Amino acid sequence: MEQLYDTPGLTISYDSAREWLYVEWRGQHSAESARTGGELVLELLQARPCRKMLNDNSQVSSEWERAARWVGGEYYLQLARLGICSVAWVCPANWSARKSMETAMQFVTRPTVILFDDLASAYAWLLRQH
């Protein structure tokens, strides 16, 4: 896996064997960091075009509710415009972070986004998508 970006709160990698983007969020995130990180994903996706993304929020420990409408409405639509067809989104155990994800999902129209409680299930589902 090729690491494209790495900080304590966000790692973005490209898995060339599976041709997907792996985005791992960790720790505390705010509306601002969610948007900044999302914009970085969009930028890196232009350099590494692919049709699938594994979006791992399992280690997020804070809410980012104020960015939920942007994430669900604009960010995911921009991902679709850049060619992403399938997103496996791994939910955090933290209740307030999970609530932010569920709010964002209300605004998603494209691409196909499925929520998972664990990384293994998300990975297996994404492998089956064409």
C-alpha cells in the first residue's frame, strides 16, 4: 500500500493491488478538520483515480456534526464525480462520532455508501464491488 498522506489524525493510502483509496481517521475531529481532510482526499483522488474507497472512522473519538451536511451532500457527490462508485464506511464506537456519520448519511445520494461496524466486513464487501 502506498501512503499518500500521514498525520496523527488522518492517513490516506492507495492500495494498488485492489485499486482503492484507504482513508483512516483517528482521534478528535471537528467540522473544520473533517472538511480539510475531505478536501485533501479529493485532491489525492485526482492523482490516484479509483472506483472504491474504504473510509475507516473506527478510531474517531469526537463529533463533527457541523460538517455532516457538507460530508453527506457535497463531499460524497464530489467523490462520485471523481469516479468513486462504492464506499465502505466503518463506524466508530464513539456515540457522538457515530451520530455525525448517521446525520451525514441522510444527505448522501451518490456514490453507494454502506456503513459497517468493523473493518473486516467493510473490506470483504468492498472486495465484492465491481
